[in-house]
Amino acid sequence: MAKDFYETIGVSRSASEKEIRSAYRKLARKHHPDVNPNDKAAEARFKEINAAYDVLSDAEKRKKYDKYGDNWEHADEIERAQAQRGRGGFYYSTRGGPNVQYAEGDVDLGDLFGGIFGGGRRAGARTRQPRITHTEQPVEVSLEEAFAGTTRTLVVDGDHGEQRRLEVKIPAGVDNGSRVRMAGEGRASFDGQRGDLYLVVSVKPHPRFERRNDDLYTDVEVPLTTAVLGGEVEVQGIDRKVALKLPPLTQNGKTFRLAKLGMPRLGAPESRGDLYAMVRVRLPQELGDEERKLFEELKAAGM
């Protein structure tokens, strides 16, 4: 049985978006392949965490998962099949209750899913055409690759068991859970028809930036004197450095918005999110006699 996504992230089913995001980040950093080189178990765990977060971080996907469990991806087909039959049946996730609840005159589970997956049918039902199978393959990119776009070379099954190389372009702006479709590049069904290949993207955590949708967040170290007196500091963006002018008496933790220096929006790369720089005041590591005297004078003045 597939693992419960809530258990994978380590949160309750009633967890808020913030709680899910916080739990995911903690686990992603712990099990990231860069932190655990050559650790296959950590790599597998990292992929599980990303797959779970992809669903639970999306309100619509989470709603479907809560109702249909492992079959959430087929929610639309299930509900469409129910509506076409006009029988009013209900399907529940095995996570939250019984597998099926029947209403009078409803079809059984085999009939319902037979219509969806091309399987069994009741006596007298129409013969259903075989369904084309689509294929998913995970792909991991760095934040820089997600910013600029990149390519991946894949080895996919060809005709008569042969394998071929396929170069896939991953567009700028992809995020965790983004799907890149390659039409007609999936596995072939028994009648020779090929489905589509979907690359399911996960983005590696970055040591400097935190991503929230199309916005980026980063810390910028500021000397104590600059925070007190004001001045310029250099902020490293994802694609360039910019100067940030601080007013006098800038407080530790103050956040400044740098417009249009975030991630490009998927499908509209000319439009970008923002970069938010949080001030981290850097205290001196040591004091000379003269510096100590100055701070003592400030203390005496009530500063």
C-alpha cells in the first residue's frame, strides 16, 4: 500500500498550510542528496517527501487526496463516471473510511473503475476501448536551473524494446510539482498507441534563498555601524548583485522588498516575482580599547 502523504510529511490531516510547509522544509533539508551523498535511502526518502508536498501544498490536489486517497489523480474521472451513471454513489479514501459507500441502484467499484481504467464491465455493458497509459518520471533541478530553464537528456523505451535518448527542455519558472509534458513519448499500450511522458519537477533547497511561489527570500548581513547610521549594502540576487540603501536606525529583522528580482513566472518568463531581503545586523567579534570606550560612553548616555 502506498504511504499516506500526511504521515510522510509528519503532520496531522488537519494541519495548516504553514505547518505543512514548515515540516516539509525541515525534512527536505535533512534528506537532501547534497547533505547525504551516495545515500540511496535518503534519496528515496527525499523523493517521497517531495511527492507528498506536491499534493498537500496544493489546495485543490489536497482536497482530492483527502476524498479519494491514492486515486486522487483520477478524481475528475471518478466523479464524471458517477455523474454519467446518475446513481449518486460515493467513493471514499481508504485513509479516512470505507472504500465505497453505496446508494440504491449504484454500481460496484469494479464497474466504476472499469470505466475509468478500461478494466472489467457488467454484463450487457458496452465494450470499452483500451485507455492510453501516460508515464511520469521525476526530475530534480537546482534553483538556478529553475530560474533560467534547462534541459535534461532521458533514456526512454523505443519500439521493439529498443531504448533511445530524448532531450527535454525544462522551462524557466518551474517549481516543485510542475509537470513538463512530452506528447507521445510515454509507454506504448498493447495496441501500439503511445501515451504522453510527464516530467514531475522537484527543486533542490538552496543555501541562500527560500522560495515562496515566485518570490525569493534571503538574509543580508549588515555591519552595526551601517544599521545605526544608514548606508548602502550589497544584496546578492539569484542573477545579479544589487545595492540596497538602508535608512539610519535600521532594525535587525527589517525586510526590504526588491521588486522584480525573484523567480520568473512559469509560462510568462518576462514577468518576475520579488526578492525580499531581511537585515541581519552583524555585531563585532572583538573590541579594541578605543571601541570599547565608545560603547561604554553610549551605554552611559542611555543608548
